Amino acid sequence: MNNDLLDNDRFSEPQEADITLSERVEEILEYSVDFNIGDVLQEAFDIFKQYTGGFIGFTLILAGINAIPNIIQEVIGEGIASGILNFGAGVISVPLGVGFVIVARKIYHREPYDFNNFFDGFQYFGQLILAAILVGISVMLGFILLIIPGIYLAVALSWTDMTIIFQKLDATDAMSISRKVISKNWFMLFAFYL
């Protein structure tokens, strides 16, 4: 089984495909999907090299957005204004964070892309924010329950955002699919994330 099972034209657009998303998930669950961490990192570096300036520029923008509340907090001190700015930066970072994946996927599939694609996550703003809240609550409750469930859920739900964007699902369905698919190879992905 190769990585095409996870990311090919049929999987990226199930509504136009000869196989449904449910069937694809069942197929993934039936077979083990192995990958080599070194190969994945090499492929990621190859993608990065194709648009180095864009990835670095967007990283600087994201870092700047996250730094602004801290700079303002140093100037005006802690308070409601700095808290609102921190919250706002966190909310904006959710759709911005998936911009890296959107552009990388376009490069991988040899689709046209430009710098504006880093901001395409805002098309899914509501579902991404809802997912961030639900995943955050789930992981927090998991950590409260004994830490291990929190670690499990943090890994198992890590593909929720990508499932929302690439499969056009709502937050709860995306969480369910992420958990099902990742649980099949949870230890491998945990090692990869480490």
C-alpha cells in the first residue's frame, strides 16, 4: 500500500469520484498505510525548496501576527486589551496555520499556486475555529483524565483541519475521520510528530 491511498485525485475530491469518502476511509482502515519518516521529511524539504521565499515570507507574517500582542503587552502592560489581542492572534492563526498545508499540497500535485493561497484557510474559518475549540476541549479533558488519553487525542485529531479543508467536511465529521484513520497507525504518527 502506498501513499496514493491517502492523497490522490479521487480522495481529494470525493464528490466527483467513483468512490465515496466513506469507502475510502474503510479502505484505509482495512490496509496498513506505512511510510518512511525519512522519505516524508525529504519530500517535505523538496516541496519547501520549490517555494522557499513564499514559505519563509509567510512564516515571518505568522510570527509577526503572534508577536504583536506580546509587544503591545510590554508597552501597555497586562490587561483586557492585551488579552483581546492575544485571543485575536490565536483565532487568526488557526486558518493561517493551514496555509502551509494548502500551498504544499498544491506544489505536490503540481497545481498552480501563489502567495495568496497561504490565506485560503479563511474560506473555512467557521469550521476551523469550531474544530480548534472541540479538539482543544477533547485534548484538555484527555490530559485531565490521566495525560495518556490527552496524548492519544492530540495525535489522533491532528488531521482534523486538513480533513475540513480537503474533504469539505464539518468539524465533527472531520474529527471522527481523523481519529479513525490516524488510530490505525497511531504509534507511527506519534513517532513522526516527536
